[in-house]
Amino acid sequence: MVLNNFDHLIDKYAELFVKTGVNVQEGHTVAINASVENAQLARAIAKTAYQKGAREVLIDWADDTLARLKFSHESKETLTEVPEYRIAKMNYLLDHGASRISIVDDDPDNLAGLDGEKIAATQKALGQAMRPMRDATQANKVSWTVAAAASPAWAAKVFPDLDSQEEQVDALWDAIFKAIHLYDDDPVASWEEKDKTLESKADELNEANFTALHYKAPGTDLTVGLPKGHHWEGAGSFNARGERFMANMPTEEVFTAPDAKRIDGVVKSTKPLSYAGSIIDGMEFHFENGHVTKVTAERGQEVIEKLLELDEGSSSLGEVALVPHESPISQSGLIFFNTLFDENASNHLALGSAYAFNLEGGTEMSEAELKEAGLNRSTTHVDFMIGSDKMDIDGIKEDGSKVPVFRNGTWADNF
């Protein structure tokens, strides 16, 4: 590693995770998902969490090589048997209100070429078994955050023209650190300012109280209804204990839930999507009455079809998010092949479940009540990018009048 002061930067990153990401307090349980590639960062986070008063830190380790071996050699029957100990651990974390930290560094193509049927069945089985955790997360019952770390396989995808693996990994770390403002004198203060800025933008959209959004761009002509009582959110959220946390680091978005029964038209993706160990690119979705009726992809056709077949809700939308084209990640000119970053360079939508907190009173509603209100329910939530500097978006009011929200990929003058 030749990046200057790397050990210091990792410690600084860990502090940002713990203090701003999940806001660890005295007596908290902290759960970390990390790969063996980034044990240094996971250990630094654990150390900082204990220093902040965590009662316990639990770590689940992952390994791309072992994951590929598992999908290569185990049967679909074995892969779809979710062990009781995994469910027991999930329940333990929920019972203790655990703060969850996920470090993503996966090879975007790690499972490419393997049995898509097997991978899709595993995704579905895990989604169903872990549904209580997803529901708690999407209702902000617990603090959670997703952030990134560099790995050789991922770095090679983002920086294929660099000469050595070391240069590639350093370049990716540098891009990550820039995106999360780690080079600032006080990253925590920088995130507090970002939180205020995005919250202010969300307040403007909540005041506008649109009933739908109309997207226009090359290959895209899509109208997305918004449910009554929908609520736009910015960077930060509050958990059930009233503690502020940041769900995604980085983030540049404001987002809400669509009305899953009122989505019509066609939308074309503008960036690759890494999903289930494969890259999907050049997607075009046709929607009618809230569901995808046709999908094509230049790459990954089978994978996206399997995603849409996971359950009833996987073929509808659970999120609409607005990100101006001049966001720092977009202006970097990089394609990260990682949704955490690429979604913050572009307007995006998500297939699958909506967040309950995007509806007034939604966190206290039952699944049936959320569905009745128009919020999509599913065992999955997968973002895909649709924005560009050629995208216009109009907000549609209850009386049918239209208000410019985006012009040429950025906020219209009135916003």
C-alpha cells in the first residue's frame, strides 16, 4: 500500500462509520459485515465502537473466493436451506436493537457464468428468511449504514488502465475517501452540513406535495405516481431510539416511495448494475399499471429476468431518488460498478420493497396497510440508475398542472 497515511485514514474512516454512520452509544450492540480482504478496517471499526461504549461487536466475515466455490459446488437444495442459526442470530440482533454496518467491496463479476437459477433461488430463500431484518431496516427501527472498501478485483474493474494491482487498489481507496469527504479537516462536520443540505431539499419536495413525477430523457418516458402522505428523505434518519444515523455513505440523494399501482411508460438505464455477482447493463423496462411488462438488457438478460421473478413485488418499484448530474461522484467521471456509488451519481429507481418511513405513519403500519397505501412490498430492493445530463423531470400536482423539478439533469430554477 503506497497511499500516504493509509493507516491513519483507515482509523479516521472507522471513526466516521461509528460516530456518523450508526452513531454508536453506550451499551449498543454493533454488527459488522465485512470481507476478509478488509479485516484492517473491520478491526478499526470494532475498536472505535468499543471506545464509544459498545457492549459487544459481532462480525460476520465474507470471502468472494469461497462464495464462488459455494455456488459452483453446492446444490440448489443445499443453498436454499437457510440454517436455523442464521435466523436465530437475526432475531438476536433485532431483540438487541443492533446497529448494523455493512462494508461492501465485492467483485462485481464474482458469480458471472454460474447457474443463474441457483443464484436466484438462493437470493429468494435468503430474502424470505431475513424478511424481519429487512422490514426493521426499512422502517428505521435500527441504525444501519452501508459503506465501501477497496479490493483488488473491484479496483481492477474501476481502473483497468492502471499498470499494477497496487496502483488500482490505491486509486479506488482514493476515490472512496474523496466521495465520503474523508480528506476534509473534519469529516463529521462535513457530513452534518451535507445532512442539512439534503434535508432542506427534501423539505421543498414535501412542501410541493406532488401526486406524480414524469421523467423524460433519451429512451425514457415514464410517469411514476406518488402515494398520498409520501415523505421525501435526505441523508440522515432517526432510529426507534431517536438516534440520528446515515444509512448510506456516500450519499447525494433525496428519495421517497412511489405508488406501486401507478407506474406507466418506459425507462432506460444509464449505468451498469452489479447484482447477484453479475453485471447487468443496457436495461430497458416497460411498465404498465405498476409492474414491468417487458425488460431487455444488452448484458445480463437472464439475471434481470430472474430478479423480476423473485416475488410479486420484485417487478414493481419501491423507491424514486433524485440526484443532480453535477454531484461529486458523477463529476469524477468514474463508473464504480457498485450501486452505493453509482446511485449517487445519477437519478435512480429501485425494484422491490419500499421504505415504510417514506409514508406518514408508515413505520407503525402493517404490511397489508402499507400495500393498501401504495407502498410496494417485496423481499428485495435493487437500485438501478436512470439519470443523465439530458433528463427532465416534472412534478405533477393534484390539479394536473406540472412544475419543473429537473432540467438537463439538475435541479430546475424553482428548486
